Amino acid sequence: MIFLGDFVIFEFSPFALCKPFLLPFYFLIQLELIKYKKASK
């Protein structure tokens, strides 16, 4: 999921242009994914 998120943000130019605005949300999503993965183990 994390690599897929990196691919989506960095590969598609509209998202790349908006990247500075999306980064705070991106990091929040990454933190939630990490918490979910730890909880699911």
C-alpha cells in the first residue's frame, strides 16, 4: 500500500504539482497504515 501511494503521488503529474499540498495528508495516511499493520499482526 505504501509503495502504491508513492507511485500514485510521484508518477502522475497533476498529483506531482499538488504534492506540496498533499504531503500533510499523505503522511497522516501513512501513519494510519502503519498503525493498522501493527494492529493486524
